[in-house]
Amino acid sequence: MKDTQFAINEADVVAEVIDGEAILINMTTGCYYSLDGSACEIWKLLQMSPANAQSLASSFSGDHEHIVTEVKTFLNSLSEENLIQPSENHSNSLNEAHERSQLSHLVLNKYTDMENLMLMDPIHDVSDEGWPTRQN
Amino acid sequence: MLSALAHHPQGKCCDHTLDLYIWDKHTTGIEMPDLPMDLPFNEGWHYDQGRYFALALPFQNSSIWLDRVNNDAIYYSENLENINLAELSAPFLFIWSAWLSKRNLLVAHAAALQGRRGALLLIGAGGSGKSSTALKSLRSNLTYLADDYCLIKPAPEPTVFSLFSSGKVFIKDRDLYPELESAVVGDNGEKVIYQFSPTHRQKLGFGSPITAIMAVSRTASNTTAIVPLSPIASVKRMAPNTLLQVRYGSDSKKVLKALVTTIHAVQCLDLRLGTDRDHVIQVLENFLQ
């Protein structure tokens, strides 16, 4: 599995971390999510800087290769939900800023009860250029 | 169109005013001109670039236009006689959201009631019992503030204000509220819609500091109980609803931050509704009076 560097999809996702738990809302799909434990820690690290599984895994103690595999799987699940996107941007070093903890089971809790709001009637974002192009 | 706003005081109360023009193509015979850009055909679109905000809602055959610098807004409708009940119960919702968000006020998806100790914000998913709980204030010593949408001034002094004087309840529960029959204006096939001004004018309030946020849920128990709720659980019950239902006109990231700080500034509770409706009223009156 390729180790892609990811960044948070700032355009579509709003998120807050409260008392060790992250709540994420994808404003284009209407789905919302919660992350706790190590999953929340990874999200907080991504809020600081784009990162790949290798660099994120370094923030946790234990069998590094196993942790990298777990983190890669978790990042893919975030990516599939369009919560994060591949990023070429420079990433800051995460190790100094983060005290290592043991990796807990990485779970992305997904809630779809608001999804129908977005599916019923699509509302397109329009820029100054119109949608999708400006009329001459 | 203005019935749900009729409970607000008339006349100028402060320096913040918005001139709202209601443009009905049917009665004026004047159609909105085409914009000089390609737009989605027969689908909704949304524009928000600082000064100007616009939102087209084809399923309502209407569009709204706001100039945040000149404080002018236009509500354009193909035919005001065909306005649906949802629009009538929450008129110009996105104009309020887009204009008031710049004045540190946010439109929240919540019900609200008021007593001597302040206001209760009732949050929860559709069908959780928020609306029916708010309606119970109309037969109690409490005051009705909101059913679906209200205005919140975030922390450090969290306050809730009434926006609309409308309410609704599932059609199957209509007979449980005989005292509200005079306020019925119609139904949308699923819910009965009420307009409480002027029929219940004396029971309508305008706003109050928030004493607590209560997440509402139904139980099979006879009695109603109030138990503590963590801030994160309150955020989960409130934020997605507000951000997704009122997603136009405001900065979602700022709204979420404001909701989180507000939730942390007040008491968060779980209102577990019992089947004894009189006991629900008693519990809320004891809490707020």
C-alpha cells in the first residue's frame, strides 16, 4: 500500500475536538463522524500538518510496522469519506510536538441521519465565474 | 408571508436595520432578469462572497439576494400564493442567517422555551420530541420561544431569541393539542403547521439568557427525567443539525466554534421524555420557574 501524504479537506469539512473526541461534519455529503482515542490524536496531528502513515505512526509507541499498517488503513477510511485528501504540501515534523502514546483501535464512527438533506435537492456553489463557466 | 414574524415589536429598535423587499413576479408582472453567467438549470445554487449573498431554491420557486454592506435584501418569488408551508413557517430563514451571522448571531436548529430562571434550548434529531416539548409550554406557566429555528447569541453571554412564532406537530398527534386548534394554518401531509401570533400572543416570548441546553429523547417510561449530559454529547446532538439545516449564509467553521463555546458555557442535560405529558410540563416548570 502506497504511503500517501494527506491533508484535511478544509473546503468541505468542519471539525472540532472536544474533550478528547473529534466531531467532523462533511458539509457536502451531510454525513458526520466522531473519532476518539488514537483516531482523534491522528486527526489532531493532521490539523497541525499534512502527514503520511509513516510520520503519524512515529507518534505512537509499539511495533512501528504494525502501527504504520493500522494508520494506513485508517487514513484510507478517512480518504474514502473525503475527510482528507492527498497533499503535496510541505509537512512539519510531528515528532517533537507530540508525546508518544500507545495506539488504540482506530475507529471512524459515521452517522448518516442527515444525509438525505443534501441528497434531496442539490444546491450548487457558484463563484464569480458562474457555474461552471462564465457566459460571454 | 409575514405571519411567523408578526410577534416581533414594530418600529426601529436599534441602528442595525435591514431593508427587505418582497418581489412577487405574479402580482407585479416583473420577472427577475437573467444573470450574466451560466447557472445550473432547474437546480439550486448558492453564492456567498463577502458582500453579496444569493441563494436560489427552485423547489420553492424563490431566490434571495442580500447586500451586506447596504443592508438590502430581496426575496423573489414566482408566485407568493404558491409559497409552501415550510417557507411560511420559517420565512426568509437564510436571509436572517446570512445577515445576522455578521452580527454575532447565529440561526440554530433548536426549539426553545423560557421561564423565570431563563431559557432552555431543546436540541435533537427530527422526531426526538423537541417540537412537542416546546408546544407544551403553551399550556404551562412557561413561555414559547421557538419550535425549529431560533437565534443564538453565543458565549460568553449565551442568549436565545425567538425568530418565528410558528410551530408544528405530527398530524397523528394533532388531537393531543386541542388548545392549539385556533392556530392551525394547514398541513404539509406529514405535520400540522401552527401560527401562534395572534391566537396565542400572550404565550410568546422574545428571548432570554440560556440556562441550559437539553438534548431531547423519548423513553417508554411514564415519568420524565433530567440527567447530566457531557458537552461532547451535546455538540453531537446539536451541531450537525444546525450546520446542515442552516448551512447557507454563515461560516460553518465559525458556527461550529460558537456552538462549542456556547455549549461549554451552559449546563448540558439530557431530557428523557416520559409518556405522561403532564409530568413533562411539571418537570420543565420546576426546572425553569
